[in-house]
Amino acid sequence: MRLRSAILGVLVVVGALTTASTGSASTGSASTGLASTGAPPSATGGSGPYSAGYETTFRLSNHTIYRPDTLPAGIKLPIVAWGNGACRADGTWFENILTEWASHGFLVIANGRPGGSGSTDSDMLVDAIDWAIAENSRFGSKYRGRIDTTKIAVMGQSCGGIETYEVAADPRLTTTVLWNSGLLNDSQNYLLQRLRVPIAYFIGGPDDIAYPNAMDDWQRLPAGLPAFMGNLDVGHYGTFAEPNGGEFGRVGGHWLKWHLKGDQASRAQFVGTDCGLCRTEWDVMRKNLG
């Protein structure tokens, strides 16, 4: 039996948190994060080789687009579509971690406008992918020929993870990732059978309200599906409020670099008897990763 009412309660609490956000595509911008006390850390442009920020466009008006401030020459950016916790339509609520990933050469598109309000749905993840693919071929687009439309990840935190499940059957996807998330009730289990590409779960340990749901999903994954489960004892709010998204930002970046860029050093964080995460505070489980 899944903890539907408990998780829905957390989603309401998360949705009630208030944060401030400003930003631009060409400069580092003030962070939001999920911490409810203390001054939020500032987004520095990420730790990767390409200082990153965010922008908006009328062609995708209900989203926030994170990218390197200067599009790198000779590099095509894989696509990462992101669903926010609480299905909240604020594209800068997870600014720290999304900026971090963009700084490593990814085009990261979050549901919601900067500082936006209201709710999102899984169709917005598909809209983000559709827009990026169209921009890669649109005459006059600064992204023309600069996006790797063959490498696409969909990710989401908490309620955004449920949105991720809902679009996971999209044949264009390369990987799916859930953060602090799992299905809310057993009537949704059919979504697990639609999974078709490698999946990762990054969960906040037993104190994470989504922990039992994620572990239940893990037991129900389709046979043969490559899957990774990592638990770090940080609870439901993870390390998103830390500079560059903290440990979640670091590990998520490795997963993206492995699956969307073929980076073998990043692969070693997850694969092998002496994997990088196996030697840390992460509690690791794996299926069919090779």
C-alpha cells in the first residue's frame, strides 16, 4: 500500500514554500532553492566548463531555458526536460541544480516561467522536447544545428517525477530520472510497464516521504530494464538549495554525462564493483547496468 495521502500532504507543503528569483541568460542569477530559512545561496553559473544562466522565449512561453551563456563551438547540447516538485509552474525554483547541469553543456528546460505560479502537467515536458527539436532546424534560431536531438533526458522531483513517469514511453527519450519521487498509488503501476530506457532514482533515504514509494517502484520495474537506485540521507528536499545543487547536482551531472554524452569517467560512478558512488555515503542498488 502506497502512502498517497502523506505524499500529497508533502506536495502541498512544498508548494506553499516561497522563494525569490531573478536571472538572465547571460549572467549568473540569484538562486531560489528549497530552503525555507536563511538566505539562499547565489547561483554562480555552475561548476562546469561553460558558465550558464537562463532565458525565456515567446516560442515556449511557459518554460524557463537554461543553457551555457555562450553556446560552445563544435558542441551539440543534449536536451534535458525538467518537472518541478509540487508540479509548481516556477521555472527558477530549482535554479541551482539546473544551472549546474547547463554549465556542463546541456540544454535544460524547466516547466514554468521564472518565478511563475500555478501548476504544470506532463504535457509541458513534451512541449519542451518538441520546442528544442524544432529550434535545432529552424532558420534564424541561435540553436540551429547546436542541439543533439538524439540524446534526451526527462527528469523531475517529487510531483515532477510523476510527470516524468507519464511521458516515459516517448520513443525519443534516452533516459529518465526521478528525484525524491515514486508512484502515489497502485492504480498507477501500469506506468512502470511503459518504461523503456535506463532509469535512475535519486532519493533522500528513509526520511524522504517518497522513499517507500520509490522502493516499491524499484521492485516492480520491467525485467531487463537498466536501473540505478541511489539513496542519500538528506530527506525529501535533497541538496537542491546548496550551491550548484550540492551532491544531487554532482551525481545527476554524472548520470547525464554518461547517458547523453557517453562519458566513461561518469559511467564509472555507477557501474562496477568499486563504482564511484559505492565508496561514498550513497546507498546504491543496481539492475542490468553492465
